[in-house]
Amino acid sequence: MKVERETALRAHEQRFREAGRVFGAPARVNLIGEHTDYTGGLVMPMAIGFRTEAVVSGRSDGRAVFYSENFGEEASFEIASMGRSPEGRWSDYPAGVLWCLREEGIEVGGFNMTLVGDVPLGAGLSSSASVEVATAMALLAHAGASLPMEKIATLCRRAENEYVGAKSGIMDQFVVVGAVAERAMLLDCRSLEYELLPLPAQVRVVICNSMVKHAVATGEYGDRRDEVEAGQAVLRKRLGIELLRDATVADLEACRDEMSAASFARCRHIITENGRVVMAKEALLRGDVERFGRLMVEAHASMRDDFAASCEEVDVLVEIAMRQEGCYGARITGGGFGGCTVNVVRAADAEPFVEALRGEYAEKTAIAAECFVCAPGDGALAMAAQEVGR
Ligand code: GLA
């Protein structure tokens, strides 16, 4: 389903019998730099065409009413007495954003909100950040307030960390707010400085959903973070290195005896991945797609072997992809344990690539993969600015 602003506005009118204002936020795909964000590292995501639309209108009784068109469900409560009380369902994401805005001292009056989106859930494309950022944009406008880009991103991350209870880093929210069309974003997750990098015109980014679901809020993502943090704590104690971002593989080797084999391997992935992001940037600036692709394949092997965050089906997708004509690189993208691969493919080969990948994957796994040929899109702020200019 492709979600258009008009569809969202109509859904809101049907539900609440009144017109609203609409604010959108995209999903994202990460080209390279996985599991580096929460240790101050480097990532290279871009926004993609899937999006969440949040439609908002005021109400006078001081209540927050969130309606999800996708789930066909409503969540409603009094704003003034709201606490931090997640319920383990979709409404935790928008409610968490409201909670954070209030924590920032932003007064939000009663409202009705309709959320509607086409971001595949649990596919590693940041459906959660998309919902959070769309909600933040709508509620800020409703409150007559504005915040700088960085603040919107950190606030939405806080909603996810402290309200929803998922320990995610800053990558998703940052790129979903700040992306710019036709550019990938190289983000330094420690300083929050970023560069916008052009992708060569002769390639397409193809996303392929293995259809194996993952959930950041539970399980393995949190386990990996604990393993990483345990390793980082050893580096801190032994060598005074605060963040893995500043460690070398030699530093890690020097501490090997003091950490579990799992922590060692997870940290090695992160250290080598930061190096690959820097090399990937250089390759992009030189227009060297072959090199960029090889770095993606190395990144996949590192996610699979050192970070142990791939799965059989995703490995099959990468293996098939790399045998196809015109495919420069393929890797798992996002949190891992299922979800999507991201592939960089020669533009002229993109359609046959999708066909071959789907066919061979179905043969091997009996699963019908969904594939999308994407271009880097705008983030929520650029989308809002365009709306004003229309
Ligand atoms: C999820 C998290 C991000 C990041 C990635 C892995 O998408 O939300 O913060 O950690 O996993 O790179």
C-alpha cells in the first residue's frame, strides 16, 4: 500500500469528523555502519520512499487520542496526568514522543491524531523512528513550537529508549529527521556532525525483505548491546578508552583475556565497521562503486561472523545477490536477526536483479521476498519545508 498525504487526511476526517494537518516522516535504509551508533561510531543511512503520515487536530478536553489506521485501534488518555506507562503496543511510540515533549517543558493541548504508514514492520527499515518523527513533527506544530533537527532526533530516540524500552542508538531518528533527497548521510554518532554524500547516478539501491521478522524492543538486539557494553567497559578500565569509536583492534587484542569471547567478537565487528564506513565514504567520493560494494560484502561477513546478527535466510539473499550481473555489493541492513538486505546494483540491471533474486530465494527457502528499488529521499524536515513551498 502506498500512503499519500490525501489518504491520511481522509482517514482522519472519517475517524474524527474533522479536518487535520498532516506531517510525514520516511523510513530509512542503512548502507553501511551497523551497530556502531550506540558506541559513538559512524553510520551511512539514507531515507527511502516508505513513510508514516501523522494527521493532527485539536480537541478541548485535554485528552490525547491516537488512532492507528494500520492497526484499526485507538489509544486515549488524559495528557495532564500521563506518566511513563508503556503498554507493549504500537501506541507506546507516539505516546513516548508526547511524554518526551512534556519532559522538555513543551505544553501540548488535547488532540486527535491519525497515524497511517506503509513502512514494513520488523523489517529493519525503522518503522519505529518513522512513527516517532512523524508524531513529533505533528505535535510540535500542534503546540506551536519548534525544535532544531538534532533535538527532534534525540527526543525521539529518548522516547524509544526510555518510554518504549528499546535500547536503540541515534542513527534512525537522526536520518529520518534530517535526510536530503539524492544523498546518503554519513553521520558521526558521537558529535552528531554529518555530511551528505552523492550516490553515483549509475546505481540503484535495492532493498530485499527476507520476510523473517525481527524486533528491536525485545531479545537479541539488547543482548548484543550488553555484550558490547561489557567489552567497552574493559577497554575503559584497562586503557582509559571511553568509547569503542576510539579503540583499535590492537587495543582490543590487548584486553582479550579480560572479556568473554562473545564481547571480543562483537567489539571487533564495531571497530572494523567504523573503518569500513570511512573507506566507503572515500570510495563514494571517488565514484568507486566496486570498492564500495566490496566493503558492503565485508560488512556483511562481519555482521554474520563477529556480531552474530544475521540469519540463514538473509545469508542466502546475500549469496544469491552477489552472483547476479551488475550487483556491486549486498549486506544485511538494520538491527539484524532477519529483516532486509541492501544491495547496490547497476541501474540497468536492477529489474532483472530483483526478478532473479526473488526466484532463487523462493526456490531455496519457499519464501516470497519483497524487493524495492529505492532512491535516497527527503527526511521529515525537508518534506515539511517542501509542503510549505507548495
Ligand atoms: C536499529 C537501531 C539503531 C542501530 C541499528 C543497528 O536500527 O534502532 O540505533 O543500532 O539497529 O545499526
